[in-house]
Amino acid sequence: MRILITNDDGINAPGLEVLTEIATEIAGPDGEVWTVAPAFEQSGVGHAISYTHPMMIARLAPRRYAAEGSPADCVLAGLYDVLEGGRPDLVLSGVNRGNNAAENVLYSGTVGGAMEAALQGLPAIALSQFMGPATQELFDPFEAARVHGAKVVRALLEKGIWDKGDYRLFYNVNFPPVGASAVKGMKIAAQGYRTDTFFGVEPHISPSGRKFLWITGGPQHLPTAPGTDVAVNIDGYVAITPMRADLTAHDTMDELGARFG
């Protein structure tokens, strides 16, 4: 099996090392793992692509490249430059440091990389490690993802739905904020929503007197509705969420059509 991996934390991120281990196990002794990851951290860029300016790409080692772009850029670079049009069998993105559940999904570069792969007609999975008090006490905060990652990916490959239609399915996986031995299993979970948790800005004045704004986030451990991604993670389960890039609110189509005649 040929696997392409990327992330949004950057080429030197520890989570990418974890993903390399997962991908190597899945690919098998006769497989290939190709890495194309951002040269610098790209957290929060979502599904952005560098449409208005070029990006430099550098070969760091055999099958290992860094690109000055977003995770979606890296997927495009992998498909059309590094692999020269060759098609990987699977694209994996992550393992992100921090959860990409609930509203975080919409900002996530990790999810954006998997989304671009799906738009290119490829099977894709985004993987993230929820962090919390329990993971802070671990020698390896990625322990849950490292130990259970290959099993989760293999389960999705064997049991997941892999359609080939427009806006094909891809998967968003979040590992719970616990040690590996405390993981209770896997659950299919819808994307949740943290109420009263929003991104904002915090102003700071530089020594030169200029104002700069830092983006601030809200509490990450507020529960979402029962059975949704954050709630499942907090309960100790790996959350697996099937996703599509189609943003149409299909539940409103009939009513809106009636209203507009």
C-alpha cells in the first residue's frame, strides 16, 4: 500500500512522527509512506490553498518533503509533484496536537488536508489527539493515538464506507484525552457543538507602541450533546466522524423551496 501523510503542525511536529509509525504499520513491509508536510506550523488554516502565490518545496530525505504551504497545498504537492501524478491508496493527516472536534473542525488544517484528498477522489482520514489533564501527566501525550492509531485506521479501511461519488466521504478521528490503557474503544459520533465557546481576540501593545491582536480560544472540555464527538472523547472513546465537503444545509431545502415558490 502507498500512503501519503501530511499535517498542520509542521514537518518537525511530534504528532507527525506518530502518524509515520501508524502509516508504516498500515502500509506493511512492501508498502510506501510518503510525507509532504508544511515547513512551518499551519494550525487554523482550514482548507486554504496558496492560490495567489507560489510555494517552495524541499526534499529532506527519501520520501520526505517540506512545503511552504497549507496541508491542502501539501496534498496537492504530493499528488502532482512529488508522486508525479501517481495515486496513493490512502491519505492520512495528523496526528494533530489537540482535538479537531466540534467547531474546531471548521478551522482545522488537519481536517483540511484530508478534505482536499477526498476532493481529489482519494480515501482520507484526519487524526487528532485530544489533550487534557490526563495527557499532561504522560511521558508521551500522544500515547492513545500511538497505541490505538493503526487499529482505528485498519478498522476504517475494513468496515468504513468508502463511496466514490461527488463530495466523497472522509473520516475525522479524535483520540480521547487519556492514556492508552484507559481508551474504552471506538464510537461513531456526529460533529458536536460547544455552546458558549468562541474564538476571539486579545489586544497587546508592542514596545514600539503598535497594537497587535492575538487570537484566543475557549475552553476545550465543555461537553457537546450526548453521542457527539467531544462528549464521546471525554467519556474515553475514540470518536470517528464521517464527513463530506458539501456544506449545503439539506434539511432546509424543502422548506426554503416552498417559501420561495
